[in-house]
Amino acid sequence: MQAPPHVASFARALDRFPAYVYDLRGLADHAARIRAALGPVELFYAAKANPDAEILRTLAPFVDGVEVSSGGELAHVRRTLPDARIAFGGPGKTDEELALALDLGVERVHVESPREMARLLRLTAAPRILLRANLAFEAAGAALAMNGPFGMDEPALDACLDTGVGGASVRGVHAHLASGLDAPAMLRLAERIVGWAVPWLAARSVEAPEINLGGGMAVDYTSPETLFDWPAYARGLLGGLSGGLPDGARLRIEPGRALTAYHGWYVTDVLDVKTTRGDAYVILRGGTHHIRTPVTKGHDQPFTVLTGSGSGFGSGFGSGERTGKATLVGQLCTPKDVLARDVPVPTLRPGDIVAFGMAGAYAWNISHHDFLMHPKPSVHHLT
């Protein structure tokens, strides 16, 4: 993939590697297009994808709120965006986190179990909640099925209502069931969620309900130019689903990766090139302890070579020769430290600069930073 000219120019001028470069200009344009497509559908950003403060500030004008999944995220988002609407989700919330949510004015708590509901009620008599539903709906082609410990089946949902909270404080349901779906598949799942939620909530006297469809919009690392079809998804939500909603009902989504992935770059330099038993390797400064995405997703991280001794593809590492295919690895003492395996590369020598794209989500913030205690990357924001 190619880096935008302003990103490439900045990256070439860096004097220290590795570095994260966040393209806030591109992120704002991307978020604005999504916001325009969604119309009245509420858009909350899932901070777990990338909680970088400047990214949060860049997204703030285009989102209706932020979804957090820990007390640490909650405190960070509240410091960064003091007036943001916040929803607090995730299993395993502690009493301290629930108390913090109340202290910091969280708009919605996504309750994950009857026990969590009871613990919340010990802190406040009138919590403002969505019940997270774990529905038995298959989502063919999903990268992740969000079942198991996430949310509740129907008996547990009813058990929450039996704790004495009263229907007035239950504002609706949250049903993030799968991740990695394209727009048609996401719409089919949304239709099933809404088809279940509307009568279930009506039978329990929840008026003007909120239905949170979660996130999970597909991001294709093998085809960086292929974006989730936001206009088609929005048309389906607004044209097909909205007509079946009761008066005052609201739809909400919570994307993370699909908002920020495309606008982050992990930039580093070549330390060595070598051939071992016929296999070519490019050894880079840093590695998957800085950008764990390719390991967790099991893919080759898209990249571009910003400087190089040659162009095109061929074989060998000698002077004037071309490298052909090589495996790009980091500095860690493990054979799993692979960013891209057996991929075409131009001639590379020590000092050349490589930029890995689609590093704006689930990259730095999920990486095992301190393994081997290498220096951490610098972080830069382009506006």
C-alpha cells in the first residue's frame, strides 16, 4: 500500500525509529464521511481500538460519544474529552469501576450479568443501563463471534429485570455479536437483532428503547483500499430497520477499528538483510512488541518502502541485485516476530525506511511493549 504524500515525506525525515505516525487529517476526513452517511444513527467510538488522546480529540466532532471497557479507559477518556457522552461496557467490571462510572457521569452502563446488575444496584437505585444480550444468532464469515462470556441469554436478561431495578431504568439492549463482517452481512445481523429486540423490549414496557448494534465492521488487511461500505450500511439501517422501530427508538453503533485503522503508520528502518537456507529475511528495528496486529490477526501487515536502493522485484541481496521475496521480521528472540512473510520487496539495505500501514487500531495499544525492553517508538500526529 502507498502512504499519503504528507505521511511519506514526514516519515522519511524522521531521525529516530521506530515511530508511530498518525494521520489526523485523513482520520478527520474519513470520520466526517461516515458521520454524514449515518444520519440519525448514533455513532460511538470504541476507545479500545486506539485510545490515543489526539485521536480521541480528532474524532470528537464526528461521534456522538465514546464506548470504554475499563476504569482506566473511562478515566482517560473523561480527562481527554470532559464533556463526552460515555458508555461503559465489557465483562468483569469491578465495584470500583462501577463506582467510578457513576462518579464520572457515564451515560450508559452495559450490564453483562444479573450479578453485575445487583452490584450496580448497591451503588445507585436508578442506574441508566443497557442489557447486553448474547443471542443465538450465527454470523457466517465473522472474524470473531462475541459469545461465551459476553452478555446474557434470555433467562439471564429477565433475571436482571427481576432484581428490582424497574423497567424505567432499563433504556434498551446492547448486542455486539460478531466482528469482521461486510456491510450486507452486518445488515442481515442488524435485522435479526432489531427483530428480536423490539418485541422483547415492548413486552417489558421499555419505551423509546435504545438498540445498540455494536461494532465489528470489516477491515481487510489484505486489501487496504477496500473500505466498509458505510453508505450502503446506513441506507439499510435507515430505510429497512428504522420503519420497524417504535416511536422515539434510537439505533446506535460502536465501531473502533473501521474508524482508525487506516490512518496510523508504524515506521521503522532496516537493520540487516540475510539469506538463511535459501530464505530471505529483512530484519527491522522494533517488531511485533510494538505492532502486534499481524500476529493477533494472522496476516501480513501491509507496508510500503519509503527509501530503497532499487525498485521492482527479483532475487538476491548483493550490490545492484534485487531481493524478490523476503520475510520482514523484528528484533525479538522468537520466530513469531513476523510482520510480513515471504512478500515481494525491492532491494533493501540497512538504513532503508519501511512504513507499515493500517496501524491505527489494535496495534501499539495491544502490544507487549516491555518484552526484551527495547526502546519504545516515538509518536507523531500530523494535522
